[in-house]
Amino acid sequence: MPGGQVERDERISIELTDEVMQSMEVGMIFRDYNGKISSLDFHRTASYLVTASDDESIRLYDIANGTLLKTINSKKYGVDLVCFTPHPTTVIYSSKNGWDESLRLLSLHDNKYLRYFKGHHDRVVSLCLCSRKECFISGSLDRTVLLWDQRAEKCQGLLRVQGRPAVAYDDQGLVFAIANEGGSIRMFDARKYEKGPFEIFTIGSDKSDAHTIKFSGDGRLMLFTTADGNIHVLDSFRGKIISSYSVKPVTGSGTLEASFSPDGMYVVSGSGDGSVYAWNIRTGKDVASWASTENDPPVIKWAPGGLMFATGSSELSFWIPDLLKLGPFGSK
């Protein structure tokens, strides 16, 4: 819709503030899922979003027009985590069938598998693609982290870890981080990871399972979540904790996910009781919260470069500012 596109461009021009965060509400929702959404990802440049769900579907959305473009079913392998490659209609996803833990490179355009990546022997719980190269990294409950090249079926490197790992590349693809239980975060140079970590940070007060780790867009901050409902923002150069927040702990197989805003000034997060929270990193204050009827933590990601984030639970929701609540902005 042309009108919708103009409206979205207006919102992008607004600076993100506490007031804008507090005005966020669900602007669009898709309720046609038959299972919990286990993963979602925005493409870095194209206006696309992809989801993976417990109903064994992978769905591709056009964000600009608010439409579902394609649904692909993965009945044989199931689907758990999904990430875009640089190509807007090609994804890598992990299985969820309990007997085949391979990762798969899938063309959404023609529903063809382009490559299989075999190496893990238990559920893959963390997956991150390098934005600058054709590399990606995966962490599994088999206590290994594998490094891959999209052009090769065999892994390019293997690192052993303690417990459940969370992995992430920085935006430049020069550094990757591996977080483990016990609050340990190991930092690696992607070009010479075989030499071991160049830095190890420890969050001594948090001993629970690592769930997710992410870098801010400028690489200066890291976001680390754990099963106990703790969300830590760290200086990625020194490992100093800048702020920590707490939400309801996660029970069962859910994952506590959080996401930086594009400017790196805010954090949005799910919670073990299904709620969504937002914090101002600079002040450390709780800016907004939104209750939910769900009992599991939603997956959550902020759209690159825009004033919108998405949450996935039993339904897919796109959150945008309500311009009518923003005084003069509402008359634009």
C-alpha cells in the first residue's frame, strides 16, 4: 500500500525517545499460526521478515506492504531457528525433529535445498550469520560451537564449550562472542579463532544457562540474556556491565530473547510470563511494558534502521509508534 509506505517513512524520521517507546503498540498482527513462533529475523536491507514456527512452517513477509508472501512447510525436518543470508529469499535454518540436527540452506524462491550442513549431534540453540562474509556460526546442546562457510558442507572450525552456548558476530564480522553458563563470555578474532579467545568476560553474579548474546550495531555494546530472567548490557571492549534488568525466569524450552534498538540506546525484551519490556540504556530505567496472555517468552527483534520491532509467540505482531500520542508528530 503506497499510503502505508509513506507512513512508515515518516516514523523512521522520528528520533527514538522514551515518549516514542511508550507510544509503541501493535500496528499489525498475524494470527494464523498453529504453533508457537520459535524464531524470526529481519533482512538487513530488503523489507522482508522470516519466521519459523512449531507448526513446522517457514513464512516470508513483505513488511512494507504488510503481506505474507510465502509459506513453506518443513514437515520432515521441523524448523527451530531461522536466519536470512545476504540474499533476501535464502535462509539457513535448524531442524526440530530430534533425529537430524543438520542445518539447511533453503531457497524460499523455489523451495529448494541448496546445501546441508552436518556436524551437530543435539539441538542447535544459537545461530548467527556474519553480515560481511558468507560465514555463520552455530551453538548446540552437544556442547560444541561450529564455524561454517555457506559454500561448504563441512564445518570450518569446532570449539568445545561448557553447557548451553549462545553465539553472535559483531556487525563487521571481525569478532564473535560465545556465552556459556556461569556468566562466561569468550571473545574471538574471527580471522584467528583457533588461537583461542583474546578476551574472557565474566558476569559473576549470574550462573544460569546462557540464552542469547548480541552486539549493538556499532559494536560497542553486547546484550546477554539468561534463563533466570536476567538481561545484561555490557561494554564489549572491557566487559564492564553498564546495566542489568530482570524479568520473569524462563521455564521449559523457551528462550529469553532481547534486542537493541538500531541506535543502541534502548533494549526490548521478552519475559518468562510472555510480557514485553523496554529500557533506556543511558538512564537504566524501565521505559515501558506490555502485558500478555501468553505464558512463554516471545521471540523479539528490532527492524534494522526503523521504528518498529516484531514479537512472535502464538501470533506475529509488529510494533510501531502511535503518532497520535506524540503531540505535534501526530499531525504530520
